[in-house]
Amino acid sequence: MLPHVSSRKTSPDFGPNPGNGSTVSKIRLGAAWILCLSYFYMIPLEFSALQWHKSNNGLWQVTEGTSPGSWFMIQYVLWMGITFLGVLLFLGTSLGEKFGYERNRRNETLRPRDLAYYFAWSQVLSLGFFILYDLLPGEMGGGLSTLLPYLPHLLMMALAFVLFRRCLGQVGFCGLPARHWLAMMFAVGVGYLFVYFLLDPLVTEPVARFFSLEIQSWREHSITDGINRAVSHGWIYAGGQLLLIGVIGPIAEEITFRGVLQGVLLPKVGKVASVLFSSTLFALFHVDVVFFAPLFVMGLILGTLYILFRSLWAPILFHILNNVVSVILDLVS
């Protein structure tokens, strides 16, 4: 049996309770929740932009929408308006309370407000980055466009290390004895062998047959095209793709879905429910109808590794191994 290890320490909550207290702080927390909901509303928004059509063999093909309908545009305009208002309110109250949450965050158990502030800042930084990118001259943005889809991951990873700098152990960055690292490596290896050899025949293909889906993923094609474009710009860009998709992306996603989301849910709803919920959001986050089932199973494996070892390093190592192998196979092919 794999060990259940915890090296987390919960410190008493000295000083002001960040996110509570003054009216400005309460308004700011409300704005943070608006931006948090705005972040997750991107999932149904992106799903509504997908296009469904039947192939010649009678199977459903799901592709990225090229001509969004009026209903999508109405949703998008409303979402953008609410997001911009949320950003203005959040930043305005942040200045008003002199970033009290960020300054006073202690080494304590993760709480729902941590979720709100994390995703609020993710929205603010991502929106700011894309606005700056649109202002770049065409020749400067051309090469950067191949890396653009993955740069929000870099922002989210950096944000977590800044926002939770005093409580990284609560997020899951815990030290482990050497023998537990060996057990972790073994568990990661066994899990990856299952994914590599058995996930498609046991999950992907049966689910696709049941729902008459053609096993063609617009997301996987988009990733492959991005890698090919990076290679065409030179091996520096290709190396950047490997770093972003293979290392930074997995770290950012594990911090988000296991460290923050599952970490907040775990004491509230228990192990099983927290793994199921975070796995569902993890699969939905990728906006891939064809690979939703295998992504959900991947989420279950990652969430279970986090529960078993109570350390974020286990799902991070598994995720990196999976992505690095996939990128290398794309590069050599």
C-alpha cells in the first residue's frame, strides 16, 4: 500500500484575517468571486463555440468554431462586459485596501477566499497580457503567437508562488523522505503505463463508439500545429514549446486543480468528492468532447496521487511525464 504522508503544518492565524473586515475588503472579495465565476464561465462559453457535424461514415466530428452564432456573441459580449467591470472593481478596491489580502496572507489552511483571489488575479493578469499582445507590432507578435496559448499557464504558476509564498506547504509543495519519493516514482510509473497502454482501448475508444464520436480532437490537432509552427521558427521556439507544454503547463494545472481547487474542497467535502469535482473541472477545462472521458480518468489518477501522498509533486511528476513524452513524439514525427 502506498504511504499516506503529510508534512503540512498549520500555523495559528495571527494578525488580520485577509479578505474580511472593512467594507472595501468585502467589496473586493465580492469582485474576486465575480472574476472567479467569470474564469470558469469560459468553459461553457468555449463549448458553445464548438461545431458538430457528421462525417461520411456517420460519426460525429467536433471542431473549433470558425463562425460563431448570434447566441455565442451575446454570451461573449455579456461575459466581457462583466469581466471588465469585475477587473475595474477588483483593482480599485485592491488599491483602496492596499492589497491587504496579499500582504497579510498567513501560513494557514486553504479557504474558499483563496480560490476566489487566485482565479481573480488569473483573470486580471491574463486579460492584461492579451491586451498588451494585441498592441504589439505584427513582426514582434508573429513568433510569439506559437507560444501564446500556453503563456497563461506561466502567469498562473508565477501567481501561485507569489500569492501563496508563505503557505506553499498548504498548496502541496511538501518535503518528503527519500523512501516516499521512491514510492511516488513507482506509483507515477505504474499510472503512466496504464495511461499509455490501456487508456485508449479501455476508455477512449469504447466511449467514442458509444456516443458515435470520431476520434479526432481539434485540441490535439491545434497542439500539433503549434509544435510544427514552433519548429518552423527554429529549435529555440520548439524548445520553448517543450518547456511550456511539458513542464510549465503541468505545474500550473496541478497547482490550479489539485493544489488550490482540490486543496480547498478536501476539508469541506472529503476525499472522494474533491477528487471527482476537480477531475470533472480538469476534463471540462480542456474543452475536448472526444477526449473528455480519458481526461476525466487522468484527473482521477492525478487527484488520487495527490490524496495518497498529500504532496503536489506526485501529480506534477505524472503530468510532466505524460506531456513531455507526447511533445517529444510530436517533435520526432
